[in-house]
Amino acid sequence: PVELSLHQEVFKSFYLSKHQGRRLIWQPSLAHCILKANFPSGKKELSVSLYQSVILLLFNDADEIGYRYIRDHTGIEEADLKRTLQSLALGPVRPIKKRPKGKDVTEDDLFAYASDFSHKQLRIKVNQIQMKETPEEQ
């Protein structure tokens, strides 16, 4: 997203001005951040991965978003996108809802802001679903 890429470019120019001859490689799958969210039940701080935050920021402009829209506007790879959406809509902490209900994420799914979301804690960690190892990786 534009909001994040602007800050990324500022940091990149700062880093390269201080450390000449080095390369800067971004690992978005390792990044995390705190999002402050306003729910009807109160303000919450969501501790999420970078991919989760990029998806959640899309809900600032719409209450319901389709899978294809999310894929096109985030640029996240298909496998990572499906895993991230599962963690947000099907995990223990669910700041968004998935329609139709089910375990798998498909191209026809719709995702909506969970207006009934509530949690007893102020800061909530939304865990990312781990990728299963293939037999070659074991």
C-alpha cells in the first residue's frame, strides 16, 4: 500500500546514506506491527503481521471486501494471502468475518468488518497460521 511504501522508501534512503555498499532486502513475512482499532465494544490494539495489517487497513474504506479485491490491492502472493485471511477470519481472534462460512478461502469469498468483535484485553495478538511442511522439507 502507498502508506507503507512511502515510509519504506524514506527508511531505505536513510539506511543507504549511512551504510554505503550494503544492500537492503525486505522480508515482509517477518514484519509485525500494532494497529489501533475502534470497535463498538471499545478501542483495541491488534498485534499483527505486516500482511495482516495491510489487509486490515483495507477495511478503513469499506465494511465488506471480496477476495479478488484484496488480492489485487495488496499484491500478496496467493498462498500467503489465503493463510493470512484464514488467520484473520477463522483463527481464535477474528477481527473480520468470512462469507460463506467454511475452513477454506476461495476466490468467491467475501470478508466483512466484525462489528461485534470483543475481547477482554486491550492489546491482542492475532497469530499467523503456520504453513504445513511438505515431505521434501522434513
